[in-house]
Amino acid sequence: MSYYLLATLKVKYGQQRKFYEVMSHLKPVLEMTGWKLVGAYENAIGRLNTVFDLWEIHSPDSVPSSLAAASKDADFVRWAAHLPELVEEEVLQIMTKVPSLLNPALPSSAGLRGLTPKRAIYVPRGPSHYQKE
């Protein structure tokens, strides 16, 4: 089973550029501990200065040991020392993929048999949907 760690970070106003620089130095060290960055995102609409980093990890139990291993790297420690001046809040969540409802390659779960994404989610096609008849 794959596990994912979602880090939601509220970056201090005006500090995003510096935050991205710091993370560019932390990322390789975290990847050496077994984490894989799936994607990094920021809000386009919503609370500005919020960054979401989605990491694939081995297991929930590996998070403390990965962070402990990373903290033995001198560059990691030096760059991570900037985070308190850049980040207001950080929330970590461990997640797994949703079963077959959104991932049709997986077998159906009990109670969801026969439910495919096309039937479960309505997506309007083209501008005609919004035009008055």
C-alpha cells in the first residue's frame, strides 16, 4: 500500500521566494531518506501564501526516522534553520489513495460495485452547458 504525506504550510507574507529556495535544498535530503515529492502546489484562489507539498512515503512509521536521518545532514540543518522565520504554520497529514471510486484500475469496494467515475461525477462539456436555450 502506498502512503502519502501532505504538508500544508502557511508561509509568512512576502516570504514565498525565500521559502522555495530553502525547500530546493531540503528536497534532495528528504529524497535520500526515501521520500518522493509527488508535487508542490500553491493556492491560486483562496488563502494566499499557502503551499502544499505532497510526498510519497514508505509508511507512517517511517516519518520520524526519515526526519531524524535528514537532521544528521549539515546542509539540511543549515537550511531548515530558516523555516521558523518563513513559516507561520505547518500541518502534516498521512493519507492513502481512495479505493476504486476515483481509481478505476483497482477492484471495486463493497458498496461501490458498478460505480464508475463517469457515472459518479458530472462534468459539463463545452460552453453550451452554460448558455441559455
